Amino acid sequence: MRDINSLTKKIIAFRDKRDWAQFHNPKDVAISLALEAAELLEHFQWKDLEETARHAKTGKSEIADELADVLYWVLLMGHDLNIDVLKALGKKLKKNAAKYPVSRSKGRHTKYDRL
């Protein structure tokens, strides 16, 4: 938790030094998050499983940059909306555990409402 708080403080300091908070409303932050996630997807677009595995190794640094960008926007949005993202993740994992009990979902990719 301390690491997440430390990262969030660094993100806020980075933003505030540049006076960018004025541009960071929830809509635009969510758009930025989606755009960064799309940039991550571009690394895998049009690649078969073998190419994907190879690129995951050779493009690791670039993929890491995109993951970092996604995390940046997640933490910024969590801060701005006063959402504890780790707590939210914990709650979501519990919800998913109820939706996808091991006895019915293990080894299956079926959506919860069709298990």
C-alpha cells in the first residue's frame, strides 16, 4: 500500500508542477486511460500466438512503458475520485470469486452467467 501511495504522490507532483490538473476531469482522464490501453494492444495486434510470445520478450521495454502509462492514469483517476484502487480491487476479486466458483469455472473461459 505504501508503494501505491508513494507512486500516486509522485504522479500528482508531476502533474501539479506542470499545472495540468485543470485538464484532468474524469472524462478526459478516462479517455487517456483507454488510449494508453489501446497503445498496449497495438503491441499484439495482428500477431499470432507465436509472434505474440516472441514480441512479449523482444518488446518488453516498450510494453512495460505502456503498462506504466495505464497504471499512471488508473492511479491518477483513483486519487482524483477519492477511490482506493487497492481496496476496490480487493472487493472486485471477492465479487469475481462468487461469480466464478472454482468448481464450475476451473479451466473454462465461459462467462459467469453461462457456467
